[in-house]
Amino acid sequence: VRGAAEVYCWDDPLYERSPTEAGLAAIEAAVKAASPEIVLFTADSRGREWAPRLAARLAAGICTDCTSLEASDGQLRCKRPLDLIDIPSQSS
């Protein structure tokens, strides 16, 4: 397992007034500049808000709520938990 080759940080007064738009704009600029193969977000409220918006802006795929990631043969496989739903049986 390797760590990140680079970490981007930003400090912008706009973040105080509009954290969603300022944060998303900063991440979008960094992604466009770096052209990474994958972008990971935390599963907190901010990550859940930014990840789908960034994917839409970049016309990129998204996989949320992953419990593990596996890269093989040039593909990334995401595993997600499956919520089991208790469906009551129907009686005749």
C-alpha cells in the first residue's frame, strides 16, 4: 500500500462565505491540473455533497460508500455494503 504522492491544500476567504461552492471549485481546479486516475472523498457530509457534484462537472464515474477498493488489470473495483431489507412474506 502506498500513500499519496501529492496532497493539495487551499486557504481561501471565500470558503468562509460559501464553503460548498468554494471547496468544489478548488477541488475541480486541482483535479483538472493534476489529471489523477482516481479522486477519493471522505464519507462525511462534505464528501457526500462534493463527490457527486464533482463527478457531474467532470463527466466522471462515481462509486459511493465503498468499503474497499481493488485495482487490477487497469480497472478499479469498488465494494459496497449491501443493506438487507426485511420484506414481509405475503400470505395467500
